[in-house]
Amino acid sequence: MRPLFVLTALATSMVAWFVVRMLATHSYDVWLVSCLLGAWAPLTSAAAFLYISDAGEREDSVLAAWLVRAIGMHFVLAWLLGVSDWLRGPPGSARVYNADAIAPFVLLSFVPVFLVCLTAFRWVLSVRRRLAAAEPLTSRTVTPEHAPMPYRGAARMHITERIALPALALPAALGAGAAALWLALALHLSPALALGSAALLLALASTLGASAVVPSLGALACVAAAVLARDVTVVTHDSLRLVWAWPWLALGGVAVYLSALEARLRLAPSR
């Protein structure tokens, strides 16, 4: 798919959301979605930055350049509105913070938070690339059906190619994620202990191959959400504030996961 189509869809969806946000300021559901989007804005903007850096060379139009700048501005705006809404509280509640007074600090805070998220994504890509390079390979000999004779007198041409061994990393990651989720819910572990245990378990499964990295990240996000929602019986203002903690708790688990894999890759003998 052309990057222009992806950028257009992303920009259109963001503009549509901000229109809804402006027209339904007093809606409780809109406030909740705004807080959630604000919490995830630095992570999604870091992912969009890496996508544009990787696929941006395929587009050289003025429209693509305008869309990239508009998307960046809207990510910052989503962070600013989400943090302000979260600090202000739900519509109709007593305001604890003055949104106008803290807006400059919230706006400036996007830069360090974005850099942390961008570093985390680049670390994930680096670890995944090195895991793929460290996967053991085997060789096999194949005979093409319509290959020409390599030389006079030879009936067939045989080609030896290197292939990867059967992928066990993906099933191992899915199993480790399910086990970590069950342990977090059944044993009522603290959030830090639950995320740390899940990260180490998933890191152990990820040593089998690079295909386990993406499912492991999804599993850590699920464990973080389950731990936060585990003890919520009545939805209140304080319990809804946990929505903001979800991506950052998951990011802490990802840091432990990557640290374990980084240590494994550095201590393992080079192939």
C-alpha cells in the first residue's frame, strides 16, 4: 500500500476525532476516549515517525509532506488535550487543576516522553533484528522443474539453499503470554511483580526466534490492562484514572523484557 493512502487515512481519522471532541465537549464518553488517546499519543506518534522514516522515500509529493506535518501536529494536540482532560476530571466534576495554567508545561513535556517512546521502539527493532540474525539455519537441496542444464552431460541442476528451522518461537510466545496472564489474575500479584514475571517469561520464549517479539509486546499490553482492571469493581473517577497508567505500565514491562533479551544476546556466543 502506498504511504500516501496510509497517511491520508490517519490524518482523516484524527481530524474527524477532533471535530467530535470539539462538538461533544461535555460528553463523558468523549472525555474518556480523549484521556485514552492522550495516553497512547506518544507511543503511536513514535510508531508513525518510524513508519514515515522507513516508507517516506516512496512519496515525494507536496500533499504527503503536508500530511506528515499535520499528523505530527495532531499527535501533539492529542497529547495536550488528553493530559488536560485527565487532570481536569470528567465533565461536571470539580476541577482540581487549571488547564490553562498547566498547558505550557504539558506541551513541553511531549518532547521527552516522545523521545523515550521512540528509543523504546528502536530498541525493539534492534533486538528483533539481532534475534533474527541469531536464528539457527539448515540447508536443503532442491531441484527446479524447468531449470536449464548447468553444463553438457548433466541431467539436472541441484541448488542448495539455507532455510530456517521450524518456527517454535510464536507458539512459545503465545503460551508464555497466556500463562503470564493467568498468573497475574489467579495469584493477585502486584502490578510490578506481574509485569516483571511476564516480561521474563516472554523473554525466555523470545530467545527461540524473532517471530515471538510482536506477540510478546501484545501479551505485555494485555497483562498490564488485566492487572489494572483486576481490582476495579465500581467505576469511579479514581478507577478511570487507571486508563492513563495502562500504556506506561506496559512500557515498563517492555523495558524489562528488552533488558533480558539484550543481556541474552550480549552474553550468547557469536555464531
